[in-house]
Amino acid sequence: MDLYAVAGGDGAGKTATALNLTVALREAGQYAAVLDADLEGNVASLLGVEFEATLGDAVAGDAGVRAAMVERELSADALPEGDLADYREALAVDRTGFRTGAEAEGTVTAEDEPDTDMVPVVGGWRDRADHLSTDPEALSYALGDLAMAYDVLVVDTGNGPAAESPIVDGADGVLAVTTPDPATCDAAEADATDCARAGAQVLGAVINRAGETTSVSELTDTVGAKAFGVVPEDARTAALEPVAFSVPGSPAASAYGRLAESLLDWDGTSGLLGPTPANQRDGPAGSDVATDGDGSEPDDEGSSGFFSRLLGG
């Protein structure tokens, strides 16, 4: 089982990224599940699920891993029609920098339902003390049980520095999520640096809520990691999450699909920009880099050309 941790600061969109990435991976044919390691249970709150037990309980020997798992059925019938109508109206107006393709003019319809209507959710820990004191060996056994059922486990690392989470120690890779907001960029940079110092492999940065004028190269230089994916800003509400299921033709849903493809194609190399102190796990990520987000010098197209390529335009 491949395990990927989604890190970043509060408000960066870690929960939405982890949930939508899981749905996109399932649509790509992977048996994927999402682990809600956020102590406030953000994934569980979005999906309206409750757990009999948590992974922390299973690690402690107080419950079986199966008790910490809930398979949440996704249904288009349960989506608020008003929210869907507002979202599609907003998409019909905003068809400039975030087109999903030449055929995507006009409103997004629900003609094609996604291939999956189920998302498995694993409950994490009841409190931060239990989370941080998790026995690594016992956690490894619990994850082994999950590996019998799933190909991929995507972890919403939740509150606090991701590097402190014991589950990040066993992660195959870490995605640092940020928005254009400077505070979330700083938090993503700190998480990427600390995870690298702890020995975790950083795949790259996910630029969330990107706008028309967002400079991807500036954000990746700040975070110190190349762009692994870009998700456009849009008008979705929490009631429409996961948008990869609810509005599969939308630019954001398509962006999550590309993120899943990039994850499946990842060759295991570090996404940290280098040579950098963070790549050597000895200093702030990207502090000595001025690149176009992929470790190379900025090209003649500028950030907008790079942004367009990431969006598939």
C-alpha cells in the first residue's frame, strides 16, 4: 500500500485536497482510502460520518482496524440543488484561465456520473497526545491491515506540524498544500522543510485556490518545492465536497484528476527545489532558489505559460 501525507498550514485546503485526491484515485482505478488524522475530524465532518473507533484505538489494541473504517456512499441525489446551480452558474461565467478543454464551454452538466460512488474513510486519533505518542511498531501493524484492503492511503495530517505525526514517518511521500496567501506559503515551507529533515520524501507543492494572476513560480520558490499540482479557485461550497464526484466536469475536479495522475506517475524523486538547504535537510526550503517551479531558470513564457501548462491548457 502506498501512503501519501497531505501537509500544510491551517486553511490551506489539506482536507479538500486529501478527500478529492482519494476520489480521483478511485476513479483512476485505485483502491484508495482517506485517513482523517485531523483531530477535528474535518473529512468526517464534510462527509457526515461517525466512527465506532479510531486508528489510534486500533494501534492501542482497544479495537480492530475495521471498526475505524467507514465506507461513505456518495450520491448525486443528496447534493443541494441550489448549491449546484450556483456553482455551475459561476463556472459558466469564469471560463478564461481555467478551461478544462475546448469542449468545456458553457455550463457544466451532470450527464456523466463518475465511475465511483464510494469513498472509504479511516478515523485517526481522538486527541493530539494519543496521536504523538503512537507506538511506531503498532502503527505499522495497523497500517498492514489497511494494506490488505487498499492500494493507496491518503492522509489528511490535520493540525500541527506534519513532521510530528508518526504516520508521516512511514509515508511514501508528502504533498505540501498552499494557497497564494503568504501565511499558508510559510506554513507549507515549514512543513516541507521539517518533513525533509525527518527523512520523508516531499513530492512537491499543491497550489490551491489559484487565481488568474497567481504566479506559480513565486509560490514554489517560497515553498521551496516544485508544483506538483494546481487547483483553481472556484465557487464550490462544503456541501458539494468532494467536488471530484459532485461536478466531475468542473475545472477543480479536472485538476484533482491530474493530481492523481501525477501521483501515480511519480518516480520517487524529491520535489524539493535544488540545490537547496531543504534538499539537504539543513535550512529553510527554497531560500536560495529563483526558478520557474521545476528547478530550472524561468523561461520566456513567464509564470502564466507555466501556469497554463499545469492546468493542461
